[in-house]
Amino acid sequence: MTDNRFFNRSELIGILLLAVFLVVVLPLTLDVFRLNLVAKYLTYAFVALGLVICWGYGGILSLGQGVFFGLGGYCMAMFLKLEASSVENTKIQSTPGIPDFMDWNQITALPLFWKPFHSLTFTIAAIILVPGIFALIIGTAMFKRRVGGTYFAIITQAVAAILTILIVGQQGYTGGINGMTDLRTLKGWDIRPDHAKVVLYFFEVGCLFACIMIAQFVRHSKLGRILVAMREKEDRVRFSGYSVANFKIFAFCIAAVFAAIGGAMFALNVGFMSPSFVGIVPSIEMVIYTAVGGRLSILGAVYGTLLVNFAKTSLSETFPELWLFGLGGLFIAVVLAFPNGLAGIWGDYVQPRIDRLISSRKPKPEGWTDSSVADGAPAE
């Protein structure tokens, strides 16, 4: 029978440990700088969660999730940049009241598509809708024509490269290669002081757990079971009367929205957004986070993101010229030795030992012996 519980025992233990680690242990043991670094890591965990649904359950490998991370980040950065570009703050410019990079590029009026981002409500809606609609367009164009597998992965890489070139080339409207910097306030609240960084960290953790719950709901719903069936035997699902293309589009869109939320959190926590987080390299790194954590595990993706980024920071601080080789070696080792990532190690080696330990400590029924055989059950 199928286990319809929202969380089984192992998952419940995992999410409780994650909550204690993020909400209690890290804030009590790290200074504000390191805690803000963890907040940066967690922004990538949103992308990894989406990849679990898209790649792990739907079998759709996207190597362009940096596109949606960047779209969400730029939407939030546009709102923050406009707030930082008030007439009072930019009175030394030749055209006060517009972002500094526009003034540097001889733009004398705020572009029309920038104006709605004066509204926080519009910005929040854009963070969800713009990447979602963009993913819908790409997914419809690809999946309705049954483009998948390696071809789809290459196309998403091409989209990531195109968007990076577009952002860099339109310097007057996007900030170019430098991106959008000097993001200061959110509705008048200064996001730069230490206490603001702590508040934003806890807000981000809350958003992350909300996305975990959504992913868990999708996984245990009928939709999740169809995604798994589609991954294993796509033709059988199609012959059963289901629209495989529509399910793929949904999985791709929800992964895009999760990535965009992570990008918006990145702009808030780090205080800038640039095209360096949009291209092919960051998109591949995001896939590595998911692979290391376990592409079939929602919680594993979060733990994998934290592990890889901690390792990346440690290696880059100690061996700045070798950390990329270390990151590549970690990915190769995981794929070859532990194809299911950290979640596979837990499920194959740790969880069985815990189950045996718990079962050995349970009181035995009176008269029970190891050689007892249930009535009517065949003896081994």
C-alpha cells in the first residue's frame, strides 16, 4: 500500500533536525557575517528544491535554472534600486531620480517597464509571474514538441547564455556586467545593519520551510505519483490518457518559481544582483547541489546545498586556485560512489541501523522467541 502520510518518520526527523540546525544552532554559534553567508547559501536551496521536483521526480534535467534565479533577483533588485534612487539620494546626478547606471549611460527618463517596480505588491507578483510565464513559454515550446532529455538540457543552457549576454549588453537598463548594486532599504527599512541581516535570515528560513511544505505536498499528491511514473515509463503514462507535456510544463514552472524566490531572497540578503548568477556556470552548480544532496530527496537537496557551499567557501579561502577542482571532484565522487547523494547514504546505511536499534529496544510480546513463526506464515 502507498504511504499517504505527509511526512514519514524519517522525513519528520530530518525536517526537525533541519529546523533546529537553522533556527537554533546556527544563529547561536555564528556571528552576523557568517550567518548572512548561510543566508546566501540558503537562497540556492530554493533552486535545489525546484530541481528535486523537476529533475528528481519529473526526469527533466534543466541546466538553466540560473535564468529564473536571475529573473527573481532582478525583479527584487529593481524595486530596491528605485527606492535607493530617490531624488534626494541622486541629486548630484545630471538626471536625479533614476538609477545611477542609467545616468552614466545618458538615459534621461525612467524606462516604462521600470515604473511598475515602484510598487512592492507588483514586485512580489512579478517575482512569481515573470519566471513562471517565461518557463511556461519555454516548456510549451519544448514539451509539446516532445523535446526532452539531453536536447532540453542544452536548450536551457543556451537560454542562460542568451539572457546573460542580453543583461550585459543592455547596460543602461540593467546595470550591465556590474549588475545592480547599492541596494539599501525595503519600504524605508534599512537592510544593511546587522540586526536587519538577522531578521532577513529568519524570514528566509520561514520561506524555505514553506517551499519545503509545498514540495512535500506535490510529492505525496497524485500529481507527484504521475511525475514519477512519467519519469520511469513516459509512454505508458501517455497511453493511459494523461498529457505528459502538461505535467512536464507544470514541474518546470514550479521549479522556475522556486528558483525565482531564491533569487529575490539573494538580492535582499546580499544587497546586489549581477549577471554572474544567471549564466551557465551557476546553473550547473545548482544542479550539483541537488545531486550531492540527492535528487530524489527534498530535505537532501537543502542539506546538499549547505554542504557544497560550506565546502566551496572553505576551499576557496584556503586554496583559492584549487577550489573549482575540489568542487568537480566532489560531484564526480558522489555520482560514482553515491548516485542518490546524501539522502541515499542516509537511507542505505544510517536509517536501517536506527530502525534496527529502535526495534531491538521495543518490549517483546510474552512467549515470543526469535524462532517463533506467525500462525499460517511460511517459515524462512
